[in-house]
Amino acid sequence: MNRNGPIALIFHVLFLGFLLAPILIVCAVAFTPEGYLSLPTNGLSLRWFRAIGDNPEFIRAFKDSLLLGAVSSTLAILVAVPAALAIARHQFFGREAIQALFLSPLMVPHIVLGIAFLRFFTMIGLGGTFAGLVLSHVIIILPFALRLILAASTGMDRAVENAAASLGASSWTCFRRVTLPLILPGVASGWVLAFINSFDEVTMTVFIASPETTTLPVRLFLYIQDNIDPLVAAVSALLIFLTVGAMLVLDRVYGLERLLVGKGRD
């Protein structure tokens, strides 16, 4: 069995430290008792976490971001699943063009998309609406869901589906009982990746959001334009804690490896 040498281990430690250092510093600054950005050298304080409750616009923006991410990711999955199955299984005229069309939002800068969506939604009466936000987010997160589902669909053995069909299973039953469980890791991974990108999107959203439909990243962006205090660090740290907690609960209840990779628990 090959073992990593000391140089490789040092590299891995430095690499992990490089990745984790910004997160740890943000979490540390969130506990400072001072009124400015600084490490909590004089003791820990929950002052800025309590300040989140005094700013209901952050809580409202967080709820809007969760709803927007969940709705957009679900709609993206509903489009990506049949698209991926069609592209992976069939050869037809325009197949490559359709695949390129679905993946094209990855090649367009989000600032360009934001200006285009702002103009388009204003023309059709969806400017500043939640429906406009959902539509724009579905377009930009669809490629992430499609790529993962397409990878899961390409390597799927269709002999199992043919066996189910030969035993009298309908097309819907075959999809629900055979196809979907086989591509479920790709679907789950695609939904999670799409949700993360939707929740974290700010460059495009800042153009089409309104005071009634402001997401949390946009709210944080607007806040730091006029304020320099640890409140943003507290909000970011709280999101980190919630994310870690959700992953631990999901791993305990269902198993992250089983959900994202498709392997059962030992």
C-alpha cells in the first residue's frame, strides 16, 4: 500500500488550511464584542448574533432566499431529468445544439444576464417580481443540474428497464420504480448544487431584485456598502453553522454517501 510522504502530508495540511482559513476567520470575527471588524481578543460575545434579530430585513431575505432556491432547484430538476434522459439515450437531429443551449448560461457572464433579464422582464411586466427571480434562477442553475443528471443517465444499464417492461410494467412505473432510483444520486447532487448556486447568486440577482424580493446575498451586498461592522460576519457564520448542522442531520437520518454517491450504509 502506498503511503504519502512527509512532503505530501505537509502540502495537504497547507492546502486544507488555505481552504478553511477564511471560514474560520469569519466565524471568529462574528464573536467579537467590538463595534468594528476584529478578532475577539478581549473575549467572546454574542452581540452581533443578537443584532441579527434587530434587523428583520435579514431574516426576511433569508426566507426569500430559501424559498427561491428550493423552487428554482425543483423546477430545474423537472426540466433537467427528461432533457438528460433524452440526450443520453437517443441520437436525433440537433442533439448537440440542444445540449449546448441548455449549458449556454455557463458561458455568459452573470452581469450580462442580469442586464438582459432586467430589460426583458421590464418589457413583459415581470420586473421586480418573485416569478421573474425564479425564472432567471432556473435558467442559470439548469446547467449544473443537467450535467450531474446527464452523467448518471449515461452510465445507466438499460437492461433493468427492459426487464421491467417485459414483465408488464408501464412506462411511468418503469421510470418511477427503476429509472429514477438508478439516477437518484445524480438528481440529488444536481438539486443540491443547483440550490447552492441559486442561494449564493448575487451578481445577476442585484439587477432584477426589488425591495419586496431581496435575497440574502443582495441584502448583505447592500448592507456593506454603507456599514462596516461584524454584523455581516455574524450572518455568514450563522449560515455556516446552519449548513454544517443540516449536513450532520442529513447524514445521520439518511446518509450523505447514500444520497450523493448511491452507496448504502455499512
